[in-house]
Amino acid sequence: MQLFSLLLIVHIAAGTVCLITGALAASARKRKGAHTLAGEVYHLSYVVVFLTSVVMSVMKWSEIAFLFYIALFSYGLALYGYLARKMRWRNWLRPHISGMLGSYIGIITAVLVVNGEAVSSVTGIPPLFLWFIPTIIGSPLIRMTIARATGGRAKREV
């Protein structure tokens, strides 16, 4: 088996774990237990997704360079959200929610874009739109989640 094929298998497995545990963490009650366990597994699987994405994109740069950029940006959000909570930054909740949910938008975007032809043929959605739909849907959800978690005190950005 080629190195690329092995990395792809690991990448897909970690991405699947990431999608499942991200949904579990987002839907679980926000306290120690299911939420924190799912969040830890989500972050660890995201590290694997990030590392395999970087290596695979370098191996086939001319074909999948976009994967490198999605991985870099998305994992950056995951790390931001993870560290905000772990290091108990001042007002950590807002960056935690926006980072973790933003990274989830990133992984959904990557799945849609990589499988764009199949998704487009089933849904009729043009492939270019697949780059934007998760952000268009997810951004207001992040805002609502932050407002709910902070008792309606969502920070107004100007």
C-alpha cells in the first residue's frame, strides 16, 4: 500500500470521528462528562485530520493544495477554541464556542468540497456553493449559541 493511500485511510477515519464527536460535543450538556470527553476526542481527531491533510496536500500539491489551506485555517480555529477553555482565558466562553464551532464548519466544508461532484449530482447544488453554504448556515448558529451561552450578552461587533 502506498503512503498516500494509508494517509488517506487514516484521514478519513479521523475525519469521521471528528464529525461524530463534534456533533456529540455540540449537543451534549455543557459540563464535565460527555461534553468534555467528546470535545477531547474531537480535538485529538482534528489533530490527526490536520496532520494528514498537510502531508497529503504537500505530496499532491498541484491536485489538492486547497486541502492544505482548509486544514490550516480550520485546525487553527479548533486550537483557538480548545486553548481558550484549557487555559481559561479571560472571557474564554466566546472564543471557545466560536473556535470549536468554526472548526466544525471547516471540516463540513472540506467534506463537501472534496466530495463536490457527488454532492452536486445528488443535491443539484453547484460545486462552488459548497464552499460557502456551511459558513452561511453555521455563522448565525454560532452567534445564537454564544448569545444563549452568555445569557443573551453576545458581543456586538462593529
